[in-house]
Amino acid sequence: MRRQTATSGSIPAGSSRSLRLDPLSLPVRFDAQDNRADGGIRQIELHRERVILRREIGGMRMAVNVRVCDFIGIASRTTDDGRMLLLQHRDPSLSIPLCVGADFDEIEAAASQWSAIFALPQLPEDKSREPSQRRRRHNAIKDRRPKFLARRKAGDLLNEAGNYQGEDEIIARD
């Protein structure tokens, strides 16, 4: 079993300086940029059934083991340098770059290969859009009486004779 490895935190030297992983030669171990990690680098081990992310934050080392089936799909995003292929997770900090390049056809071919290897769907490109308006929720407590008033009975209206409704006039005799 062959392993692809990166020797440093930067992109390895070769015929091209952009990130390109071969989906047919897994497991793969490489370094990727992580703005929140110490040194700005995280190590990624990519297997067919799991992904292991290693990084150090605030001097504390951590390894996060994520199953491939927990990812939502393979996404293609437009960047300043061209296109980037991602293994997309619901938590954006767990998304993993798979391929970066300027050739759109090559990125699409790689996306179909990664999608077949991991048995994940290809996600549509995320266009920059306006965030949707917040949904207004019904507040169940809004119509409730305050606690100190809830212990009291609600008052009844007076009838024409000045008596409370439903009560007879009480006459005290000695």
C-alpha cells in the first residue's frame, strides 16, 4: 500500500505547486492551512472510511477522527486561483481541501472520482447569496400571565345591582 506524504507545511514541490491528491492511492497524509491552529497548519490523514485531523491549538494537541459518511459531499468552490475541490462537512472547520487548480474540466473529473471513491454526492456550487431573513417564531410565554398574577383569580364584572355575578347578596343578622 502506497502513501502520499507531504514533507512540510507548504505545498510540496513538483510539476505543479497546487494541491492535487490522487483518489486512487489512499491513504493520504498531507498538511493543510488552518487559521485557528498554532502555526496555521493541520495534518490530515485521509482513508477510505475515515479522516483524522491533527492540529495544535493553544499548545494543546488534538486529533479528531471523523467517519467519511459524516461528511455531506464533494463540493467545488471558486477561489482567487481558480477552483477548489472540498470534502464538505457541516462544520466548516472540518472541511478538507482535495484539489486546487485552474482547469475546470480537471476539477470536475476529480470531483466525480472522489465522489465515487467515498460514495458521497457531488454538491452544487455555493453561489454567494443574501442570507435568508430570520424566521419569526411564536412566543408561547407571551400570552401567559405573570407568576404573581397567576395565583390570583381574575376578577368578575359587577352586575347592574352592584353584586358580583354568580353571588347572592349576603345579609348578616344578629
